[in-house]
Amino acid sequence: MKTLNLGILAHVDAGKTSLTERLLHSAGVIDEIGSVDNGSTQTDSLALERQRGITIKSAVVSFVIGDVTVNLIDTPGHPDFIAEVERVLGVLDGTVLVISAVEGVQAQTRVLMRALRRLRIPTLLFVNKTDRAGAEPGRVLADIAERLTPATVAMGSVSGAGTRGCAFLPYSADDKAFTARLAEVLAEHDEALLAAYVQDEAALPYRRLRRELVRQARRCLVHPVFYGSAITGAGVAELTAGITGLLPATRGDSAGPVSGTVFKVERGPAGEKIAYIRMFSGALRVRDRLPSGHGAPPPSGLGGGVPPVREGERKITAISAFGRGAAAPAEQVRAGQIGKLWGLRDIQIGDTIGVPPPGRAQHRFAPPALETVVAPRHQADRGALHAALTQLAEQDPLIGLRRDDARTELLLSLYGEVQKEVIEATLAAEYGIEATFSASTTICIERPAGSGAAFEIIDTPPNPFLATVGLRVDPAPAGTGGRFRLEVELGSMPFAFFKAVEETVTETLRQGIHGWQVTDCVVSMTHSGYWPRQSHAHAHFDKSMSSTAGDFRNLTPLVLMDALKLAGTTVHEPVHRFHLEMPADTFGAVLPVLARLRAVPGGPVMRGSLCLLDGDIPAAQVHELEEQLPGLTRGEGVLETTFGRYQPVRGDIPDRPRTDHNPLNREEYLLRVARRVAAR
């Protein structure tokens, strides 16, 4: 049987969880369709999800269509939980992007579509809620072509839009307008088809157009559009046929090399760690051993007796594989399947098991733009709070837990205020901890302003460490992150010392001159040197005469910060793109507020009684605009924001309190690290 790992994606409230329920009901997995409003859906299992009526965590459920097992992954639609979506994209074979027939293309819809097209994930579009008052399928199709992609083909039309009796009317091979549109769109990506289309459009048989539609849809060149209602079931049968007919399902190579990706981690009732894995090839079995750590090579012990687990290895103690409905206990999880693994204490989201899956591009959404300080209401809960937040960071690494020992503070990175509220409620409901959160502050970044180099030589003051390290910092293009490279011979000293320098460079760049993470740079190692293991005659190893990895870890921050100070850094703040719809007569009241919030609006566009406004606004000001907008627009203003870019901070440069040993202050650093001050 073939397997299709399918994602359901959408802007919040477009109806993707309701569509998931309808698909499960149509496949016979559930007898009764659950309700998001009543908190009775299959995939929104968390108490908070049921209370709020939104998806917070991705969830997996399976059903069978013909000879295809569909592993359906329901993902959050609220932008505060975009990290959940990011982790799922890398394990999908295809997606259904849900769009509301009333609201049309929204901010998160555009963010998701850009990612899907960049990663070339085959995608069907489902225009939902055609039964709702205000549904305009024709307008939404034009909206899709203008704001998402023109490479779309409507697979039918809607009758009775805006009523409970609405129906999806699929186009047939006899519909000349449909086949003409199909040929026109497909010819854009196929020269032979284009030549035949130009020569004689009417001579193109529908069978050929259909084959080409399947081929291009599976290559993410064209996106078929279906209409319907998840509530009434209209159009769902046609969408289901499209899922199996137009998206790529595979059998996978269970005999091939082991290759899988961990896309979710959760804790079980007893606190045990459970890893969700998508297998691309090979198979994992109960009692297989996996090396601990990340990017683990293929497991040993496949087949035959399994020797005892050695230090640094973890043994799979149990497996559940998704089949019909929820996951069920299994002896193995095979290529193409999604499974849950127990026993891997060190496993993390994003870990690769075995060889990396071929042809899988990586996408990174914008990082969190906000930070908050979390404190327990009761001091006795301080240790428990740190443990709880550490577990939550396992499930969502982008919350970026930081600990400031000097101020005894815990800091979290966030995407928005809703995420903060969810974490607060989770701490109370699942861990019994009442916590307070400070007002959110904006997370900036630092970029090198130029190049700078520094080095320190072993056994040469003021260097107190048995290591030679030289580093040069150079700026790199925006969006490239940080990169480490060698300008010395790899064989000039033990590999472990180079690894210690590289890891420490990565760690040190998390706090630059002003305390923000340094990015978009290249750090080159220009000098290296060490003392080999030595001992006195007839004596044991003498640390005072021999270099260790610790010497390189301790020296690297000092050298890197000296180089960074010479290069200089500029602090950049996140800026969001905004789209604002408001009554035209309120434009005059909104404009001065936008100016005060340092927003840069474009020209207003009047559409009847509405005024549409696009522009940029600093991320730090978004929340205040959201709070003021209802009063300025009589409650009729609609604001959509998405991350746009980073721009240099104007005016006073914000500093972030340091949480490291402060290598900018040599004396303070050496007192903390080496408990001494180097000679001058």
C-alpha cells in the first residue's frame, strides 16, 4: 500500500481542522464529525486547544483512501505558532492549503504559500466556507491569482454560494472553457504542449491534459483549486479524489538505508519523551540502538540479537505507527510511515536518523521577534519553573529559553501575545505553576559593520591559556546567518580543538557587542597552535604542560570579541509588513497614530467605503497598533502583519543584558572562567 503524508495548512479560522474532521468522517475513521467550537475534534486534543478553538500543536491522524494510506497532519493557523508549521513542512509529500471563501487570501496564507512554492511541495487549494453569507468564490479565485500565484486551475464552480445548499460542480472534459484554461496554464511549463496548443488548441485531447495536470501538480508547478464547505461536506468528495489523484503517494524503500526526520517531541503521562518521526527509507524496529546526539548515523543491531546498549547509545523501547485512525503499537516503522518512538532521551526536534533524506530543502520562517521575562509567583517554584520551561523548549525550540544567572531571570522568545498566554495557561494547567510575564520587548540582531581580526599566541602574555587562536570576522549577505571556516591546515592540531573553537564561536555569537545575536557573518580561523600531551619523567599527564579543549573554549570568546569590536556592529530591529482595511472615513484618525508608531504607510487604495493601506511598521509597535485600532475604526478595522525584514535602529541603540561571562570585559571574564587576571 502506498503512503501519502499530507499537511493541512491555513490562516487561522479558515476551517482546516473542520476539514480534517470531514475527511476523517468521509473515510470512515470517525462516526461523528467533531466541532471546533464545542472542543470535540480529533486533532485538537489539548485542553487549551478545545477552550480557545484554535490549533496550537500539530497532530497526526491516518485514514485510507483506496490503496493509499494518508497520514494527515493538522497544523496551527495562528502566526504565533508558525514554528509548529515549520517543523512539519520538511516531512510532507503534499499539502492542502485552505482559504476562506469569505475572508479570502490572508496574511498567513501568503506566508505559507511562499514557503510551499519555495520548497516545491505539491499543493492543492481548497476554498472553504462557500456556504457562509458573504462567500465570493469568484473574487477569491482572482485574489489567489493576484496575491498567491497565477499558476492555478479551478477544478469546478459553485452553485448556491452563501447558502447551506451550496454545491461544488466539477468541470468535465466537455467543458471547453475549462479545457482551454487548463491547456493555457499547463503550456506555461511544457514546450511540447505549448507547441501543440499554438498549432491547434482544439486538437489537444483531455487525456493528455489530465496526465500533464497530474505531472505538473506533483512537481508543484500548478495548483488545482477546489471549492466547498467542510461543515456541509460540499466539494469534499472531489477534494478527496484530488488528494489521491494529484498528489504524490509512494511505497518507499523499506530495504534501503535508514533515513528519517524527527519533527515533533512531546512528553507522555509519566514524563517520558516521545519522538514523532517520518521515515523516508529503511525501517526502525523495537530494540534498535541509535547513537545519542543529533544527526545520528544509521542504527546498528538490525536483525539478529541486540547487544547491550553502550555508553552514548539509546535503545528504542517502543514504537507506535500511524495506520487507520490514531497510532497503534507496532514492531517497526517503515519507509513512508510516520511513527512515535520511545526510549530516546536525547532526541530533539530536527534530528536526522540515519542518512539525510535526499532532495529535502530547508525553510526557516522569521525568528521570534519578542522576548519576555518569566518569574514564578511563589519563589518555591523557581526550580520547577525552569524545569517546566526546559520541557516546553524541547517541544518548541524557537521559544529560546535563556537563563540570566546574574539577575536570576528566565527569558523566553515569543512570536506574539497569544503564545505568551498559551504558555502561561500551560504552566498552570500541566505543571501547577503560577507564573508572571513581563511586558514583551523586541528582539534585535547585530550585523558586522566591517571586518576585524584578532589573535592570541600560546605562552605569550596576556594569554593565560595553552592555546593559540586567531579569528577574523567579515560581514556576509543578509539572511545567510553565521558561518565558520578554516584558513589554517586541518592537520595543524587535533580535530577536537578545532571543534571546540567552532562550537564556542557559535555560542559566543549569541551575544554581540550590544548583547544581541550576531548574524550574517563569516568567522575565519587564521591562527592555531597547541602544546601536545606532556608529562614529567615517570609521572602522569600534566595539565599545566598540555593543551586541552577547555583552553580553546576559554580563549575563543576573548579573541572573537576583540575581532568583533574592531569590525564594529550595527543593531537591527525587526520590521513587519502590514495590510490594513478600515472604513474610508477613519483614515484621517489612523494616519497620525501610524506616524507616531514609526510606521511607513504606502498610498491608500479606496475600494467603495473601505480604505486599504499597506506599509511597514517596527515589530515593537504592532501590539500597540492592534490595541488602538478598534477604537480608531469603530471596531471595523482589520490588521494583518507578517515579518518583513530587519532594519538598522535609529536613535539610541538598545543594549540587551548579558547572560554569559562577558568576554568584553577581560578582567571580569578571567575572574569568572580562570579565577585569575592575566598579566598586562
